[in-house]
Amino acid sequence: MAKPKLLQQLAREHGTPLFIIDHEVLRETYRQFKKYMPRVQAYYAVKSNPHPEVVRTLYKMGASFDVASMPEFELVHDYIKHLPAKERQDFIWDKIIYANPVKAIETLEALDQYKILLTYDNIEEVKKIKKHAPNSGLVLRLQVPNTGSVVELSSKFGCPSGEAVDLMLAAKKAGLGVEGISFHVGSQCTNFENYVQALNLAAGIFNEANSRGLNLKLLDIGGGFPAPYDNQVKPFKELARKINAEIDRLFPKDIEILAEPGRFMSATCATLVSKVIGKADRSGKRLYYIDDGIYHTYSGVLCDHIPYQVKAIKKGATQISSVFGPTCDALDTISLSNPLPDLKIGDYVYSENIGAYTWASSTNFNGFPPATVIHLNK
């Protein structure tokens, strides 16, 4: 993270709100992922931070990509196809997986020419894929425990384990190629046992599928790898050690292992700098109003339940304060208990580890535009 003096300098130069992406932090996070999980190919979840420069940096580091919409697919595909020939790689199987289990017909028709990997979790999707994208490779998404994850996903996606093999056989009978199994333990998963349970469930289904004539080749262990928002999050290497042990115990060496880290990759690479635009004292408490909020970069407070701390560049004794965004909506509340010194209008504040599902979720609500994006260490 850039030092406060540099943050202040950049804010004066570019204005606020300012979303600063440090690409060396992004590269180091990718290196840590590969160091502790060398057998796993990282398919970066583009939705967490779809800035083209983030895609560029991770591609150069060797990442593949998890996309969940046609604009995300086109973002990655367009970047790759415009690379010099010596740098270009085949993006079909080893660079992109379309990991949204439910897809519009128009999306399937657009994807069919690329013979891309698609996830699915129900028979209606099999029918759609058979008709509109029969050249695709299929990966069945399982329903697995999401207990303890900040954002639960299993109620929306995932085939029940008892139906899994029959659903893969139905796809095979329809003439589709079933390549493997995927799961997702929930976003910001701090309960590492979710992975253990999911891997054991997947291994049982793998064995049953192969015994019934399927030849599964890959396992996608999804995302959920927690970002270090606070000291309560256990180190990534502990999770990696647990996952690696289960993979080595349960799956043959020739099975390709994929993962879809999004938040883990992009959270720590960005810092937001904002400016105090108003202040008040009410019922014995200090209130600050800043020029970014819930409808913009702080969207994760509402959507992801992440309690981003607002820090002051200015030093001094602190008091518990409320911090609000700039819109006229009372929902635009960043924090009701944030320690801050006595700030003046025009002073700068900042929040760290704010790169995932923040800028990506920004709106133009109330006419306020998203934060300006700048890059360090590209």
C-alpha cells in the first residue's frame, strides 16, 4: 500500500475520490497463490475487479480467467487476440472458463464458436447448451456447504450431490462433452472446513462418475479464498496446506485442478482516497461526510458485509465517528463507529484492501460518478 504522504500527493494531483491500483501488490498476490498452491491453475474471477489493466497484469503473470458475462469474456478475449503473435496463447481451454451456471440463449450462441468450457447445474441448461452451444465443454457445478462464508452462494447455484452423476450422464447422452466438476464454498470463506467437505464430496462423485462410464478430467475448486481484511482471517498458506493435502489424497495426479480466485487476488491491490466534504456534531457524536460512498467504491459495505475502515492521513487523538457518503440517501452509511481524529473539510481519508467488488460495483446514483482510477507500478 502506498504511504499516506504519497496518497495525499496523488489526491491533490488527480482529485478525489481516487481509486489507486498497485500492480506490484497484484503480482505479489498472484505469486503467493502459485507458491502455496503450485498444482492449481488460477482462473482470476474477472467480476471482482474487471479493469483492463488488472486483466493485462494477471495475464502476463500466467493467470487464466473466470468470466460470467459476455462483456467479461470480450474483455479478456479482445486483450488476448490483440497481443503480438509471439505473446499470444490459445485462450480456449487454458485461458477462459465461463463459470456462470445459467446463461442466456444469445450468450450461448455467441460462445459456441469458441468451444469454451461452460459450467451448468440443471437439465434445462443441458437442453439450451445442446441446442445453442453444442461445441462447448461442460463442467457440472455441485452444491456444497457455505457455512461461515460471508456471502453464501449455494442457495442460488449448484446441483445436489444425489443428482450429479445422472445430470452428467444426461449431458453425455445429449452428445455433449462433460469435462469435470466444479464447486464454490461461498465468498470470503473463513471456514476452511468448507473446502475439506466439498473436496470429499467431489471425490465421491468423481469416482461414481468414472465407474459409470464418464471420463472426468478436471476439478474446479472455485473461489472463496479470503482476503486479509483483518487479523481474524487466517493466513492463506494454512488454507493452501489443507486444500493441497486433500487434493493429493483424493485425486489422481493427472486430474487438472482449477480455482477461481477473485477477491483474494484483487482486494489488497487497491486503496481508495476520499475527501471530507462535510462534518457535524449530533447527539454527542461527530459525523463526517466524504465524496465516496455505498453507491460507489464502498458498495462492499452493503453487498459484501465488509467493514472497511476509513483512516485519516492527518494524525491526532481519535474519537468514534460516523462516516457517510455524498448522496442524499440515508442508506449511504459507510460506518457508525469509525475512529478518526478531528478532521477539517478538505482533509483526505483513505481505505485499504478495497480492490474487490467495489469499483466494479460503482454506479452513477444521484449523479455522482465512480472514482477516478490510476495505476502504480504497471
